[in-house]
Amino acid sequence: MQIQIPLTDEVIEKLRIGDKVLLTGVIYTARDAAHQRLFDEIQKAASFNRSPNLPFDLKGQVIYYVGPTPERPGEVIGSAGPTTAYRMDVYTPLLLELGLKATIAKGERSRAVKEAMKQYKAVYFVAVGGAGALLKELVIKSQIIAYNDLGAEAIRRLEVKDFPLTVANDIYGGDLFEQGIKQYARK
């Protein structure tokens, strides 16, 4: 299934665990340190009763948990494989509440994140771990937009075309990891 970003509730409502998608459009990168800075800005803004000054508008967007390797001359980006999702779980519910529609990583999500996905109509996509050298070929443009001092963990704006993903968690409470364990246990 081909999907364009930004994501809408209508698109999210059609997705079910196990669906294979090809994502096209702009996604943003962020890992542990960048998530901490986003979270700190949101908390600071709330304490001053103002809107947070974030490097991009979260509404309808996708965050890819990746810290790409340096690109070689002539390349758009270095190897860009997913990192493990659970390390960002403490920050994710708040980002979903502010309009984030999807995250991309590898591995399972916490119960709190799965509940927030149902509440705020968001999904979790998994990318193939270990395939960073192949995934980078689907990145058309890459630009650091925030936190340059974080190196590989800086926030980047990526333009991707037909980025292959699988829906691991949907808004209906479906969990591809739990389903897989149950199917395996039956055999």
C-alpha cells in the first residue's frame, strides 16, 4: 500500500497490523538525545503557558528513530537503519498527543505507547534492522534542521520515496509482536 505524508486520521484508520506500506514524503529523524530536547522544550513551554518552539510541526508527521552514519561524497545520507523503539517510549505518548501520527523503528513498544496510539490515532511502523545500507537508497534528500551539536542524533528532515515498512501497532490495539508470539506458541 502506498502512503503519502503527512498522515491523516483517514489513512491511519485503514491500517492494520501486518500491512506492508511504502511511505513517500517527508519524515523526521530523532533518537534519544533529540527526544530529550523535544520533551524538555514541551515541558518548559507548558510551565510558561505557551506553545512549544519545536524544530518542526508534529501534526500528521512521522519520526524515524535513526542516527545515520556520515554520508560519503556524493551520497545523500549514510547508512540509515532503525534503532530500538523502547528507548523513546517515555517521550512518545506526549508527542502523539501533540499530533505525531507515526513512528518508525525496530522492536516492541510499551503498553503506555500502545494505549496512546489508540487514543490519538497513530501507528508504529517497523523497518528491517540491519538493512540501513539499503534503506539509505530510498532517501532522496537529507537536511539537518535542529541540534547539529548532537552529530548523528541531530534532527534531520528526510524526503523518502517508497520507504518499505510494516505496521506493527495499529489504533485498534493490534500488536504484530504479540500476534507472532501467539502464532508461534500454537505450533
